[in-house]
Amino acid sequence: MINESRRPDAGRNASPFLHGHEAASVARVLESGQYGHTDVTEKFERRIARYLSVPYAVAVTSGTAALHTALLAAGIKAGAEVIVPSMTFCATVQAILAVDATPRFIDIDATTMCVTPDLVTKAITDATGAVIPVLFGGRAVDLTPIRADLAERGITVIEDAAHAFGSRNHTNNRLVGSNATVLTCFSFGPIKNLTCGQGGAVIPRTPDEAHTLRRLRLLGVAQSQSDRAETTTYQVHGFGLRYQLSGLNAAIGLAQLDHFDMAAAARRHLWRTYRAALTEVRDVTLIDVDPDHAVPHLCQIRVPRRDEVFAHLRKAHIGVGVHYPPNHLQPAFATWHRPLPATEQAGEQILSLPFHQHLTEVDIAHVVRALRAALDATGTTPRT
Ligand SMILES: *Cc1c(COP(=O)(O)O)cnc(C)c1O
């Protein structure tokens, strides 16, 4: 039994890491009366680019929109195959379906929850147009060993870095998003490493690609909104979507960027505190996000009897979650089902522990105690 008094912050799985400056930043935009794609949005794009040391970033309304526009910019056509791990948020798959392409689900490495160059290579066919590695939990995925092969076959790498803003590649210590051979997509949704409330960004590979992405996210119009104020007309140059990031959302992102190093440090500290607390707990495997390089997005473990443990923890007001139910088992994606043993096993064992800035070390100790109690209560053999 868990007989300690309830700790409300342990009851939440995630919440935004705020610094306290976001409200003032949004208020300034509210007072300006300019809520659309404005110079605030463009300033946010420049700041993201500067943070990553890249020439451009193209801000959009969400991580899903980032993936969708990246697939369009990469020229992925109807019927093309896009290699994607089944172990991802369903948004990755929906972006592939948005361009009428076919998801080719692949398995993951059981220890990292990420795809490997080998798993990608095995799934390549003549129809492959792109591969979307998912930087799970914030961990970078390095496809350098097969980069030349992918390029030769005309396969674009589109990183789903929704979890990985601020993370670095473990092989060369470079920031995710700064590799000019891949298209990187970030999400700035409410609980991501950096938040705009809702938002996302694509990091293009070339000036041409930046131009294409800007047009795609602005209804096919080539000019930015601020340029438009200077002329009597505008020109629609091609297909486009209403995916530009509002100044209100960009204002949140700008305030977040000013203090991002603090949020990154807090996430690393939380993750390492969990790691230390979990070493003594039997039957629990912590998924290693590599916090020396990654900015951890999740604290994810594997446990036996997951569904029962989950129910026990929920009853004890612990905000556990599951990231994610495998996509190849979803009814909507059944057409593309194939057996993926590591993903299926993970799907039955994974559990995400509460992970947000309001957690204290006392909360974490409370969560881990509750986890131990849940494992004991569901186990068939008595424990010592
Ligand atoms: C959040 C997320 C997305 C989608 O981003 P949104 O901003 O929510 O649209 C895509 N992929 C992964 C892995 C995510 O976690």
C-alpha cells in the first residue's frame, strides 16, 4: 500500500517547462495587434537558426506540419514508400499519409528505442523515397554509415526531432538540426523540450529548399507577410498550406529560447535523479537516452505486467503514460502491418514516468516508492 500523503505534482505526466517570461513576451504581441506571421515569427526563425548555427529555420504551426512540409519539399510523391519506425507518435505516420505516400514500418533497437542503419537498410526498396528516423526520447540517430548509399539511391533523410531540440549527436557532438545533409523537423508543442504553445520548425538543407518551405507554409505565396505590406499584390507560385507560425506562438518560443539552457539542465538533472533512484528497483529497465548528449524528453522504463503496474500507479495518483502504442498495430494503419518483434515487446512493457519541471527530488522518491509498491502488488512471488 502507498500510505504517504498525495503529491499533486507527481500526478502529472508532463507539463511545459516555463521560465516566467513567456507571459510578458506574449502580452507585447497582443498589445501590438499583429497576431499573424509577423516580424516576431521571423525573429524566432532567426533565433532558432542562430542557436543551431545554421543559415535558416522555417517555422510552422506544429511538428506534424513540419513533417508534412518537409515531405512535400523533398518531393515525396503519392505511392512512394517512406521508412518509419512503428514506435513513434501517430503524427509521424499521419504526415506520411498526408502526401499519399506509404509508411514502411520498421523495428527499433530494444535498448535505445531508435532505428539503426542496419534496420533502415533492410527496408529499402526501389520505391523508397524517404526515411524518417525518430529521435526517441531526445536521443540522436546517426545514419552516417549509410548516408552515401541513401544519397546514391535518392532517398531523403527527414529527422523527426520532435523530442530532440537541444540534443547533440553522440558521434560528433553537433546539435541535432545542424547536419546539412538531412531535413530536420522539430515540434514546439506544449510539452516538448522547447514550446511555442503549439509550433514547429523545419531546418532546410539548401537555400532553395528554404525558399520552397517558406512558400509551402504560406499558401504558396512567395513573399513573407511583412514584405506584402509594401506591395499592392501577391503572387501564388504553387501548392501551399496555411502552416505559418503566429507571432503569439513565436513570442512564447522567443522567451523560451532565452532560457533554454536552464530547461535543458533541469531535464538532464531530473533524468539523472530518476536514474539514481531506479538503480535499486528490481525488474525495471531504464531506457538510456544518453543524457550526456541528449536533452531528455521522457523518462521511460520497461516493466513486467505493465498494464497492471500502470493501473496501480494511476490509482496512487502517479502520472504515468505510455509513449507510444505501436503504430503498425493501430486500426487505421493495419494495411501496412508487418511483424516487428522488438516494437511489439516494447509496446507491452514501456511506461513513462512523470517528467516536468515541477517535480522535486522528494516527488521523484515518491514516484519510485509507488513504482516499487506497484511491482510488489502485481508480482506473483514475494519479494525481499
Ligand atoms: C509531438 C510529436 C510529433 C508532432 O508534433 P506536434 O507539434 O504535436 O504536431 C511528431 N513526432 C513525435 C515523435 C512527437 O513526439
